[in-house]
Amino acid sequence: MSNSSTITEKWEPVHPGEVRMEDFIKGFQITQHKLAVDIGVPPRRINEIVHGKRAITADTALCLGRYFQMDPQFWLN
């Protein structure tokens, strides 16, 4: 006989942009504002992506890919 119990915790889904963008901003030691200015997008767009309120569009993915010198597809997956 087993005395194990099942604990069900509800986790809010994490927006992919929130994790990726936050990691890159911290890793490159840049601010959201600097990134936005450098890639030519409104700072609010970067802030909303970081906080999971906006998806990363193809256009933004291209800008991020150029900036971080990587495949833009990374930002869309």
C-alpha cells in the first residue's frame, strides 16, 4: 500500500519571449531601452515582450537576429 499523495500545482504558462529576452538582456548586460534603440523599435515593444504581453513578430525577430548575430528563427520558436 502506498502513502503517496498527488499534489497538483497550477503554474502560469511562461511566455517564450519573456524567458529568452530576459536572458539575453542580462547576459549581454544591456538595458531594454538600449536594445530597443539599437534595433530601432519602440522601447515599449521590448518591455512588453520581456513581460509576456506581446509576441515577437517576424520583423522584430529579424532585428534581434541581426543584433545578436544569430538565426532570427530562434526568436520565433
